[in-house]
Amino acid sequence: MTAEESLRKPRADAQRNRERILAVAKEAFARSGAEPSMDEVARLAEVGPGTLYRNFPSRDALIEALYRVEVEKLAASARELSARLKPGDALREWLWLLVDYMGAKRLYMPALQTMVCGTADVFAVSGAALSGAIELLGTRAIAAGVIRADVAPMDLMLALFGVAYGGPKEDWQERARRMVHVLLVGAKP
């Protein structure tokens, strides 16, 4: 393959296959934690094993891609919300999306933890993307006078992580959604 060929966008059908594999993998890992096999993912995605392994040469590659795609979607939503909504509304909506993301992450965290290569690099990239997103929205909210200048945007996100990972499992999302309101009311000038 030439350098030019490797830089080309994938064919539309290849891109659809990749997206379908990732969607099915997300559901499969959420349903059964670290259990689904690559063969099961291929079967559920209605692709052959060759298609699966061409896109994701190992189980770790599939898990890492799934995690990265979810983080990229969340980071992109910050830019989209920022362009479409007032600063305070964009921040609130994104924090609610963060709660949803944390819910999905909790479901496939067992799969992430089985990665042979470890998760440090994966989490470093995702941490940077999420930090950039909250900084964009928080800085914009501070500039608009929606939240106080002494509120570090990252602290809003860290507070939600504390609710998500520090308490009982059954009602954490409901509590985290309420916490978004508490945080934003408490951060008002």
C-alpha cells in the first residue's frame, strides 16, 4: 500500500462496517462485561471475522477503539453545544452527557481493565480530550458571568466522577444528574 492509499478515507461500506462493529461491541461489552468473544462481536455485527480483524487486529484494539470513539463523541459534543447554546445551557447539557458517558463507561470498564497493554495511554488521551472539553465550556461560562471566575471548570467534572465512582451503584446516575444542578447553582456569581 502506498502512502497516498493509506491516507485516503475508507470506502463508505468499510466505514459502515467499522461503525457497526463498534456499536455492537459497545452493546455486547455493556451486556456481559469482559465476556464477548471477537467471533461473537463479528456475528452480531453481521460481518466476517476477516472484516473484524482487518479493522481491529486484537480484542485490545477493539476495546481501545470503542473507548476512544466514545471519548471523541463526548469531546465533539462540547464544541457542538458551545456553538449552538448559551454558555450556561451548553455547560449543563454537556455535564449531563458526561453522566451518560460515565454510565456507558461503567458498563464496559471490566473489558477495559482486561487490556493486556494496559490502559494508561488510553486514559491519558481521553483525559486530555475531556479536560479540553470542560475547559472550553467552563471558560465560556465564566466569561459570560454564568459561573464564578474562582470555579475551576475541571472541578465540576471531578465532582461528577466522585458521585459516579464513589457511591452505591444503583442510583448514581440520578444523583449525578442532581449534582449537575447543585454544582451549577453553587458556582453562580
